[in-house]
Amino acid sequence: MRILIRADASPTIGSGHIARCLTLARVLRKHGSHVAFACRRLPGHRLDVLRDEGFETFALPDFYPGEDPQQAIESMLPWQADIDALGTLLAGHAEFDWIIVDHYGLDHHWQTAARRWAPRIAAVDDLATRRYSVDLLLNQNLSGLSENYAPLLPDGCRTLLGPRFAMLREEFNCPAIEIKAKARQVLVNFGGFDAAMQTHHAMLALVDFPELEVDFVAGADNPAWAQMQALAETRPHWRLHSFVSDFHRRMAEADLFIGAGGGTSWERAALGLPTICIAVSNNQQVNGEVMAAAGAHVFMGASEQVSVEQLRDAIGFVAGNHYLRQSLAERSRQLVDGCGALRVAAAMAGAVLKLRPATLDDAPLLLDGMSASLRNPQHLLLIAEADDGPVGVLRYDLRGLEAEVSLSLLDQRIGLGWGRALLARGELFVRAHWPQLTAIRARVLPDNRASLKVFRDAGFSQNACALTKVLKEHRT
């Protein structure tokens, strides 16, 4: 696949949009896709980081006529100017299979216009506050509810909602950290820019805890850098970092995290890292509240409403309460498993999944007894393949004007959403192969909830119940 990602970073926007898209881009590239980024040259852009990782980049202007440089993060961009600038950069380039847009300032107008470069558009969102013209919508937050998006999405749009789809780096698919009886190590991070200066705020709250070893990861562009340096120099148990390359290791070694409510929330949840969370932007408020209601972290509220004294009290309470930290770890681990980026990649690759009739050369992929179906015109065996290799096998058995379908996935593809893609692509194939078909049926054991969900998600309806009473065991 060829994929273009449209996202920005700046002190106002933050770096989270680029960070989560970069995680997805790495997964997509690992699976054989070509991924490019289109980003504006705003202060703090990440174009150089993306290029250093080997991604193709397109640099958009830092200013459009009539734009307010101080506008809020949720404000709309001049979408036509952005489209025009992107069109100039993409002239002469091959079409993309998908365009992913992760931007609060670009709505259905931009998405509709962008279809000139790709037949499929995906949006990564947190807000549900505007109309969308997309084929796939991802909101990885607990606050992303289907009823909020229903009036905003076009017919046929697929939604990926909730932390099951949180796009985390591969290292976060890991065991939980140990919750120690006493908290000793604290990690503080409020994102790549921290325009609200919450790292400095946390420093002031931590002054009275000399028994805690604290790492502050703030970024050299932090507006309170000089004040933080002065505080850290007088405390040997504090370490101030402008950048760390081993953030995952530091998280895994920490007993308590103090930070914002952005994408790092799901990294902390995957590790089971007890957290005191403060929202540094409006879009973090609702998810912070919902995660707190789920018992996954301690949420203090919006940054402007949290005093140094309140944060100091919260630190003392959480650090000194082993059972609370244990509960926070267990509840947060229930929300996310670290495989979200793989599921998003599967949803995108599934839309362009290739199917072909099986041959004798595919015998290693076929279940026992399937090979005989290759010679039976009433049976159809299909091999599903993505850019990085085979995904699974579909079998259709013709019975009058109906066909019965069964599917099997390769072990490494299970649990990532490929089954739905196989059934959707298979339906197109079998309808063309047997145009007389009036229905496709499937048999699923009643206790196989995962398979039942796959078929329901693919549009199958469960309208019968088969009952069996075993009279005696058959022995050979």
C-alpha cells in the first residue's frame, strides 16, 4: 500500500498527533507499505525526525493567508489553501491507497477534496465535534462513543473506537510492571512542548518529597527550562532531561507517573503504571474523566485549576498507598493490550486485501481435508494475501442458491481484525464467481464468542439456534 499521513506539530498543537501517527507508520512500513508525511513547517515541526527515520516528507507552508497564528488547537484551517499547497507538492507523484488525517483543523471539506489523491480517507480523532467525509474513523479514547459519531459520519464508514485501538509502540505489548510496597521512582512528563509549564508545576509540588528519586523529561524548548534547571541543580535526587531515548525503560522502572492526558495515557495503561494525570488541553479533559471513572488513574482536572498544594497532596496520597497503586495498575491494564496499531494497520490493509484461488502449492496453508476441495467445482478455496504475506484461507461450499463459508487465519493474524476483512473481500469474490447466490451462511459454535462477533461485524445475522442431544459416543 501507499499511504500519506497529514498531521502537524507545534507548541499549540503539541507533538502527540505526529507521535501516534509515527507509531502507525512504523507498523505499516514493517508490513510492506510505503508511508509519507505531509506536515506544515510550524515552530517545533517534526519533519526532520520523520526524514531521519526514512519516511518521505512533504513540507507545507507555516502560514496561510487570513490565518490567525494564535488560533486555538480546535480551530479550522483554511482547508482550500492547505489542499492547494498539498497539490503542488504531490504533482507527479503516484496515487495513494489511503490518506490518513490526524488534525482537528481539517474537516469534511478537506477530506472530500483530498480524494483526488486517494480513494480512501481515514481520520484519527479525539473530539467528535465536526462532520467527516471518511471511510475509516479512529478514536482510541474511552470517550469515543459510537452515538457521538453517528450523525457526523457518512454511510458505510467503519469506526475503530476505544483503547483496544490505541496506537502504541511495539515495546508496550509487554508484561505489567511490578507494583512495589513503597514508591521510590517518579517519572514526570507533560509532552514534547509543555506550553502550560506543568513540569515546573510538578517540581514545586515534589520539593517536599526528598525520599523520591525523580526524572523530569521536559524538552529544551520548555518555557520554564531555566527555572527548572535551577531547581534541579540543588537536588541530587532529581534529574532533568531535555530528551531521552529510553523513555519506555524509564516508564517500566517508575513507581509513579505524573503527566498529561494525551497519547501517553495508553502507554502508561499498557504497563500498569500508576498515574496522576492533569489535562493540559481541552481535548484531554473528557478522556481523563472517563479513565478516572474506570479506576485507571487519578485525574486532577484541567491544569489551570490544579494548585501546587493540591498536586502535592495527591502525590503524597498515591505514593504512600500501595493498595491504591495496585488497583490503578490492574484497572488500567484491563483497558489496553498494546496491539492497537496492529489492529488499525489490519483495518487499512484489509480494505485492499488480495484474494486468489488456492492451488496445490498452497497445501501448507490449508487445513486437513481442504486440499480435496481444489478438485470440486462446488467448492471454492481462496487465499488472502497482504503486502507482507498470506493472511488466511476462505472456503465456500455451494449448496443450491446458497453458499456456506468458513475461514481460518494464520496464527500471527488472529485477534487483529483480519477475519472481518476476509469475509468482506470474499463476499465480493464469491458473488462474481457464483452470481446466482442468494445468501451466504456460516456455522459457529455458540460458545465461540470471538467468531460470532467476526461474522456479526461482517453483516451476518444470527437467526437460528441448532440443538443437539448426544445419545451415545461414536467409537471406531
